[in-house]
Amino acid sequence: MSAIRKLTRILPGSGLSRLTAALGLALAAAPAGAIDLMQAYERALSQDASFQAARADTDARREAVPQARAQLMPNISSNLYRSKANTDQRSISVLGNPVKQSYDYFSSNYGISLRQPLFRKYNFALYRQAQSDVESAEANLDKNQQDLVVRMAAAYFEALMAKAQYALIMAQKDAYGFQLEAARQSFAKGQGTVIDVDDAQARYDMTIAQELEARQNLGYTRRALQVIVNEPVEALADLVPARLELTPPFPTDVEEWITRAEEINPELRAMRANIESANQELAKARAGHYPTADLVIQRSMSESENNVSINSRYLTSQVGVQVNVPLFSGGYVSSQMRQARANIEKIQQQYEARRREISLQVRKEYQNITEGIAKIQALQQAERSAERALDSNQKGFPAGTRSRVDILNAQQQLINTKRDLAQARLTYILARIRLQGLVSSLNEKEIETINAWLDTPRG
């Protein structure tokens, strides 16, 4: 015999009291070991594989700046060459006799050189492009962190919703089971009809199928959260409806939210940096038409460099400017410039398309919050009305003004209302999280605010 069935025998009363008691057992306080939203967030920051990959990618892309800066700095190199040489010399003496001589000697050459770019338009553009690329990487990391919080919170509250749905179905199953048992007893005493029994049986059987689906969904949603936090999720801190703050967005004008999103949304910031990077790519291509100038300083020493300078040593110092002027490259530079301009146009259009989409998303989440508040309040009133309707049907049954089918319908209505109310609360919370993410203000403080709406796990 289940705990719910025991409870209905210990606490006699209306169907509403039994349904409420069943829900109370199913939606008990979070057990010891349950994690809350803040704990899930902290673990996701260090364990989520997608975010760790984004963080590593940003670290790698940050190196573009020092690499580009190095192209503007002096380049110092040295060389060392030493070899053994053998020379056979054949000549004719003044008397006409052949003369043969052989020389064995070591030849060496040591040098050090410094090359300092003076004018390289390509390198200057490369450095500015690297700065834009790093700015894009930083914005993308911010976007990935915002996305991580949204994904984590969505997984967390979807798991809570799955738990609530499972609890509602179990409570409904026990309520239908009680009505089915009562209908059978009444029919056995000749006080009921077979229709009451069949209807109660059909509803009870339906909840069994729903229970299987809800249990599967409960396991899946917890595993989805487990993927993010990288540890088993056995229990979650539940939402306490009385703590839920139903506050409209501030500022109250949706256009201000759209303006903020267009200015500081991390994805748009990254795309603006990509546009600047594309402009520098055009500057790099245009640099193919410009000369380059380098300061060159060399100092070298050679000893026995060849067979006419055996045992001779030379120390040479050179200072000069090397200039290279491009004359003709077969149209390669012009083609690169056309390609760069086309890429700029592509990125600008992608930015404009994404800007419009984000404006639409901001408006949608803003409305989900404002309309969600009204919907939650309406469903709370509907829940109270459904509870009164169930109580009235239960009380009217002994007087013959209500049938068991009426009671079953009232119980179904109450369950549906509770489910819709739980879904409305979830939609409101996630809309609030997504709206903050769109304006890059989804931080630890916001998580703490939402976490305060949850039940504290028992120690």
C-alpha cells in the first residue's frame, strides 16, 4: 500500500484534501545533497566542456596581438660559418716550369645583423587587425558565458518542471485510484453505476501511461543538467512560489532594452570587431601597392675567407636602409582588395541581420516577463477557483447534485491548472534570465537573486 493510500485512510475528508496531501508528499522539501542554482552555476563554470573550449580558444586568440606586435619590433639574427678548405694551385713559373702548390686552411665567418622595420603598411594593418580579433574573442567569451548561464538555468528549471509534472501525475493517479476504489464499492452496494467505474478506470489507466512518460522525462532532464555540471544530479532545490518575485523589467520601456542590447550585446560586439578586422584585411591587401623600408645594421668578421686571403682577418660594419618598391604583380593585389571589400559587405549584412534578430528576441523576452506576470497571477486565481470547485463537487456528491464524473473532471481541471501555473513560472524565470543575457548583464548577482527563490536543502 502506497504512502498516499495510507494518508487517505488516516486523514479522511474531501478529494481536495487528499489531492493536496498527495502533492505535499510528492513536492517535499529538497533533501540533503540537493544542489541549488548557484552551486550548479559554479560547477558549470569549471566543468562545462563547451565553455572550457571557448575559454581555451580565447586564450589562443589573445596571442595574435603579441605576434603582430613582433612584426613591428627589431629582428636580430646571428650566423656562424667555419670550414676546412683545401686548395690545389697549378701555375707556370717565370722559367716556364709548372708549379704545383697545395693549401690547407680553416675559413670562418661570424656575423650579427639587426633589421628594424621603418615603413611596412602591411604590418601596421596586421597589428590593428589582431587587436580587433582579440576584441572579438573577448566578446565571444562573454557571449559563451552568458549562453552557459542560460543553458544551465534552462536545464535546471526544466528538470524542476519535469519533477513537478511527475508529482502532479502521481497525485492525480492516487486521486483517481481513490475514486476508482470508491466507485467499485458503491457499485457493489448497488449505489453507483458501471459508467462511474469504467470512467474512473479509464482515467486511472491513462495516468499510468503518463507516469511512464513523466518518469522518463524526469531522468532525461536531470541527465541534461548532469552534462553541464559534469557530476550526477540526484536532487535539486525546489522553487518556493511564495519567494518568487514578480517584478516587471526595469527600465520599463522595451525600446531602452533594445538600445542596450544593440550597444552591449556580446554577440553584436564581436561582430562589430569582425567588421573592423575585415577593414584591416582590406588595408593589408592595399599595402601590396606600397613600398617597404627597413633599417639594416650588420657587423661581421671573416678569417681566411678564400685562398687569396689566407691568414687575413676582416671586420666589417654596415648601416643602411633597404627599400623595396612593388612594380607589377599580375593583378594579384587588386584581386585581393576586391575580395576584401566583398567580405566586408558580407559581414556588415550578417551584423545587420543579427541585430534585427536580437531586437526581436529582446522584445519577445520582455513580453514574456510582463505578460508572464499577469498570466501567473491569473493562474493563481484559477488554481484557487479550481480548488473551490473540487471541494464543492466533493460536498455535492452525497447530496446527489454532483456525480463521480464531476469530481473526476474537477480533479483533472485542478491538476491542469497547477501544471499550467508551474509552466508559467518557469517561462517567467527563463525569460528574465534570457533578457539579462541579451544585454550582457547575466552575472553572479542575478543568479543569487534567482537562487533566493529556491528552497534551501536540508543539511
